[in-house]
Amino acid sequence: MLTLIQLQAMREVVATGSLRTAAKNLGYTPSAVSQQITTLERTLGVQLFERSARSVRPTAAGVQLARHATRLLSDLKAAEGEILSYATGERGRLHLGSFWSAGFRLVPEVLAEFLRDRSQVDVRYEEGDPSFILPAVVEGRLDLALVFEYGMVPHNWPSDVDRTLVLEEPLYILLPPGHPLARRAHVRVADLADERWICFSEKTDASHNLFRICATAGFSPKVLFRTNDYNLPFALVRLGLGVAVVPELAMKELGGLHAIRLAAPAHVRRVFAVRRTADQNPHVRKAIELLRTVAGSLDSQQDGQGSATAL
């Protein structure tokens, strides 16, 4: 098997025509370079140089091997430079996953910065429920994922992931225009016991969270409409078909609806950036920083919706 030192020796001796000059360029002694050439000839079973008292002249085999050496050393140098660019963050990958509302409110600016400033980074995005994107992180299909956790529905997190809190968002009860409770500064959740409810699909964390909130108020909600579309509850509530609980990231233009903020400390949704503990990808760290910056800017953009509170 050819070695790196042998390839360097062949290239330099053929290029300079001198063992002494080649040794000087490589930082070795002339005898060390000569030994490398002799070992090559013995290993390959072919004469690589014609030696005389004044010079060394490459044979046809020597010229051909020097060509290969030049190409291989060039490829090695290119490979070294390319791999070093991963360490500096010029190259790499960021495969990011998120649930819909965080993907809509938090992710676009992160994707835009990476695609603008890191053209050699493999950037991809995938949207899905936490039950899908969290296993994708653990299995290595995603490098980073935004996952939510309701205050009333804690998760059992995998042991080999790290979590960074990106945002803790309040929850709001949506009431239709003209609802009698909308004029109050403080509303009890128990006052909504007789309402029709619009909720996310059964067995989702959002559904479990609603039922636990209502249970603490002493009743079980009468859910008539279920959907996983964040837009539909707004339309149904606006038509007076029921009331709904939505997280702040999913809030949109109210258009006559009333939003009452749930005030209990546990009535929140926390958004975490989740990564594998063993993954030291520098792009993941940068993406988390950007996500937290974007999340922090959302606080200053709130327009005072939900000034009333529900207890």
C-alpha cells in the first residue's frame, strides 16, 4: 500500500530532479527520501529512477507514478479543505422539523438566513406533529425539531435528546362576537361549562389539554366539532357555533372575535428546540439562537389581544 510520504517523495523528486532539493522541500533528509523511493521500488517490483553520481532520472514507470501522486495529493488536499469547512460552518447540513404554527411564525426567518448566508449548507424543512418529528430527531432523519408541550400534558422525553426552551406561549379562549362574557375583565372557565366546544382531534395533546383545563373547572366540555386545521376554529367561532382554546402562535386577525387569555400558570404551551445530545452540529446551535431571537421579537409584536383573563 502506497503511503502519503512515499507519494510526496515521488512527486518532489520527479518535479525537482534532485533528492537533495526534494528533501529540503519536504523537510526531510536526503537519505530519508532515498529510503522512501527504495522502499517503493522494492514494494512495486519496478525501477522508478535511473541513478547516477550527479542526478536521478525517472523511468517511464516513475513518471507515471509521479502523475498519480500529484493527482492523489491534490485530491487529499481538496478533501482536507472540504472537511475543514464543516468545522468552520461553511458546509454541513440543517434538517429542521416543526409543527405548523411554529413553522409559520418562527421557522421562515431561520431558513431565509441559512439559505442567504450559508449557500453550501444542506438546508431542508419538514412539517409534522410532534409524534412524528421527535422520533425523526432521535433516528437522525432531522437535526433539530420544534416540539410543543402543554402545561397540563407533560411529555416523557427521550433520554438522548437535549431541549432548549424557545417560547412559552399563553392560551386563549375564543368567543364569538356579542358573547355575554366578552364584556368581562375576568372570566371563570367554569362559566363556559354549557358551551359547545370546538377542539382538535381526539387523542392529540391539544384535546387532552382542553379536557384537563375543563376538569379543573369541574366539568367535561361538550365537543361537537374536531379539526387539526388551525384556521377552522376561528371560522366556526365567528359563526357562533361554539368556543375554542388556541395557543398564541396560532392567533390570527380576530375580525370581531373575542380572545380571553387563560391566566393559570399551567395553562400554557411551551415550545422546545430538540436535538440529539451527541450531535455537535454547529448549524443546530446557530439555528436555536435564531429561533430564540425570533421568538423574543414576537412579544413586542402582540397587539393587546386578550386583555381579559380566564381563571
